[in-house]
Amino acid sequence: MLGKITKREVDALSTNGGKEQILWDSTLKGFGVRVREGGIKTYIIKYRMGNGRSFPAYKFTIGKHGSPWTPDSARREAERLLALINQGTDPAKERNTEKQSMTVAALCELYVAEGCAHKKPSTLVSDRGRISRHIIPLLGQRRAKDITRTDVQKFLRDVAEGKTACTERTKPRGLAHVKGGKGTATRTTGMLGGIFTFAIERGICETNPVHGVKRYKDNKNERFLSTTEVAALGEAITVMEKEGDLTILQATAIRLLLFTGCRKSEILTLKWPYIDFERGYIRLPDSKTGQKAVAIGAPALELLSKLPRLSEWVFPAASGTGHMVGLPRKWLAVRQRAGLEGVRLHDLRHSFASFGAAAGDSLLVIGKLLGHADSKTTSRYAHLADDPLQSAANRIAGSIAAAMQGNKGAEVIPLHRRGS
């Protein structure tokens, strides 16, 4: 196909029965846009390293349609590349040379720019932090293709031992205390593995040096509140609310985190239209795992029904038009009053799951309530569930003990009759 490549033409371009289609530009010979199965559109140039059909034709990819590549920016890049080709420079060889010499720092920059389209903004913030605070200082100047498994093992140890520890300014008045540790080392190494998988896809590396590296056990999510601790938390919230140290909105937000198992961001960004009071659901248009519906119990619905409707946000900010943002600071005072040193707001989500597991709810049900996309994420709560063999042993022995004590009402029910 031949035509002037404009945004309208690119947007209208589609595959013909799943077959690759190319629209060649009518004003710049050799410049085109290609669409493949799945609707992926890329700008390309077609060239020969010599005059005449005796020289083989090559296609060179400029980049995917979208930021930063638009028809105009891609055309300018095509003009530059075609000029270099006329001077005898092969862009494919040049790119291969660049890939072979790419440093880990440059690879990370490319990964953030082009390999994270599927990630949430909050995840990207964490990724950038791990890259700038740990990966760049320790591996940034090394060539990506030269990194070995031994290098990754050393990187893991160095982060775990705190060799990247520092204090950095994040805002005019904000500081980040980077400590390192085994948990950070494990999570950062896992992300490094994803970066090298991206590098393999781009032809920058042939193997992933992270594969086979044994990481430390990550215990970051294994803090659950006991029944006694939950009682202490409830008392602290009630007292602080009566004393004026917590507003009704702040108190309710904390209670909802424990009553629903929702993430902090899901509660604080909650809007009234998301709540289905009739069916007992919170219907979130977006979350860490995408759109989801959260079943909530009667206590949570009762809390929500008693809140004043001050704006579209269930938990509006104290000033302005946004939602509440200062809850983590209030939580520090709440946990101190309750004697829960080190407990995070996110641990309320884990506590919700642990109560469900201890009550005998299946991991499948718990995973659905929490909105887990992967059942492996829910498996961390498996050890909290009652052991069915232990429960059966207690039940049978209890019946026998009651019978031995002359309790005529006791009956040992054979296993094949249970549940009938």
C-alpha cells in the first residue's frame, strides 16, 4: 500500500485477515509503517547497502507507534537514517554495536521507557527506586551482556549487607532512608531478572544471569494481628476518636481496611458510586490487579452507611477537592496507642486473610476476596488454616473421651456418615 503516513492513516491501518500490512509513505521513499497480528504498529525503513537489486533489501525498525514515535518524529528519524545509508553506514550494524556495548544503567533506562507499559504507576515508583538506589550504584557501569550469575550473587549479598544504604532527599522536606537488607535484596534481584528478560527480548543479551540465583526468603508479608491485638486496635481507635485524635473518616478508613482486606489505595480512593449497598459489593473500576468487585460484609456496609456524603470521595481530603492522603501518619499514633509497634497499614489486609484462613475458609475464597490474580499469592496464608487431620483427631478423641466419662449423649460418628 502507498499513501501519506499521517496519524489518521496509522490509526486506520489494520491487518487483512491476520496478515502483515505495510503502508509505504508517498513522500519519503523507503519509509513505512507496519501492522502485525495483534494490532502492533511499528515505523520502519526499507533499504539496500548499494545500488541495484543485486544488493539484498533490509527492513529496519525505528520504533512502535506512540510516544515518542509519531508519524512526524518517525519520518525525521527515517530521513536521518536514510542519509546515513547513502553515506555507507548500515543502521542495523550500528544498532547491534550499541546493544553489545549497552551498560546496565542504559538497559534500565530503556526498560523503564519501553518495558513497563503493563505496570501500575505505584509499581513504577518502586521499580525506579530500586534501580537508582541499588542496581545503578552496584552494576550500572558494567556492560549488560557481561553480567554473570556470580555478579548477581554478589549483588544480592551486597544489598543484603547494606552496602547501598544511604539517605537521600525525595522532596524539599522529605528524606528516604535506604537500608538494604535481605528482603530488599530479594525483591530487587527479582526485578533485575525481569530487566534481563526484557534485554533478551530486545537482543541485548543472550541469557538471563539471574536464573538459578538462590534468593533469601522474603518474609515481608507475614505479619498478622492476633485476636488480642485486634481487640487492642479496636479499643485504641475508639478512645482516640472520642478524644478527638481521630476524625470519623480516619477511624472508619482504618476499620474498613481490616473489615474488607482492601489495599490502602483502594479504600482512600473509594467513590460513592463504587459502593453497591444492595448486593454488598465495592466495584472498583481499577486496582493493582485491574477492575474487580470486592464482596464486603455487614459490619463494613454499616460503617459506610453512617458516613456523611461530603463529596464524590467517600474519604475526602481535609482541604481541596481530592481524597484523603494523611492516613499513614495518623496510623503511627494509632499503632503506638494500641502497642502494635512495627505493624503497617498493609498488615491489616493480611490480618483479614489470616482470620479467614483460621476460620476454615478456603484459599480460593480468600484469594477472591483479596482480588489476587495469582493463587500463589494467597498460598502464604496456607499455614494459618486449621489442619483438617488435627481437627478430625480432636473431634474423634473428644467424642470418645465424653463417652468414657459416661456421657450417654455422646456419639462417635463414623467417617462415612459425616456430613450426611
